[in-house]
Amino acid sequence: MTSRRTLPSLALLAVLSACGGRAATAQAAPSLAPSPHPPTQASPAFIEVSGSATVSVTPDRVRASFAVETRAADATAAAAKNAELMNAVIRALRGTGVSSLEIETFGYSLRPEYGLVDQPGQAPTIVAYSALNSVRATASDVSAAGRLIDAAIRSGANRVSSLGFEASDIGPARREALARAVRSATEQAEAMARALGRTLGPPLEVRGGAEQPYPRALGEVMFRAAEAVDTPVEAADLTVSANVTIRFALGGAVEGR
């Protein structure tokens, strides 16, 4: 008896619950329309080659650095002797008559020198002082390199720290080297395409560039003034290098093959 009276109530509650709840949302069926984004196409065939070239540049500047190193029992004597010799070196460089000569001093140092320690725990003692001063000479007359070296050494310089040659304008040489490298790479790509019976398409990617040439240096050379002789110096050409890598599209088949 109890079950007969409660069943309609339960059915009514279910209906009311369905009416008062959120409306049911219908889900659409999967669309069969074509995608607006077409599938990715395969990469076109290509040839990738590298080309290189070098162009020589005649240097038009010489840069030489000299040093005067002196040693004495105390700091004042070492510094005074160094200043005397450096002044003589600068006067000698200016007296060479080299055109457009520029002179600057740099890298001065004064340091103590310590003796050997005989016993453990013994404090080292200063036995001398060493003074070092450097001067740099720059000129547009590259043929004057030997004259500058001789003048510096004979007047008191006891070290040639560096000697190098530079080119003031390498822009044209860099452009020419790049053009030659591109031509070399293109010729290789054309030969490869012909061998494959295909035409060569346009370039797709280019990488590379031209290097800035470093000043040609002769390294560090030590001299003694008593042994100085006329110094022959020949300024060698500088080299500008260019390297490129080019990716060309590979065209269609050549007709008749």
C-alpha cells in the first residue's frame, strides 16, 4: 500500500526537477568540411654549396712599438735612467724625418725585484728596481719601418715590442672578395645542376661574409743597441678572406635530356 502512494510523488519530483534545471545542450556532430589550412607541402629540392675567395691589399701604414727597460738598486735611479733613455728614443724617432709620424707613450711600470730566500720563513728582500716604458710610432710611409727601428734601438730602446702593417681602407677589397666567393658558389651549383640534368633555380638562403684582416705583425724581437745594424723590413700584403654558403632551388629537368 505504501509503495502505491509514493510512486506518483517521486515521478512528479523528477519532472519538476527536470523543468527547473538547466536546459540540455545538444552536441553538434563532427564537421566534415575541409580544413582552412592546407597540409604542409614537402620542401622543394635544393643544392647547397660553399664558395671562398681572397683579395690582397697593400698596407699603407706601419705601427711599431719600442720599450726601454732599465734596472737600478733603488727606484729613483731606475726611473731616472729610464726617463733619460726614453726621451732620447723619442727625439731620435722625431729626427728620422718620416712623414705623418705619430708618437705616443704607454705602458709605464716600476716594480721591485726580490732576492732568493735562503731559509724557511725568511722575508724576501728587494735587491733592485726595474722600470719599463713603451712608445708607439705610427706612420703612413711603410718603407720607413727599418729606419724607425734603427733610430729607436741606437738611441736606447732595448726591445721592439711589436711591428705591424695595416691598410686604412679595406672596403673595396671586402666587396670584391664577397663577389668572387658568390661567383664561385654559383658556378659550382650550376655545374652540379647540369650534371643532374636539372636547371638551377633562384637562391633560397645565403650565409657568410668577409673577414677583417688583422695587421700583419712580425712578433716581438729583442735587440741590443751594440749589435744594431741597418734593419731591412719588407711590408707584405694583407689578405681579405670571404666565405659564403648558398642554398639554390633545384629547377626542372633540362629539355632534351
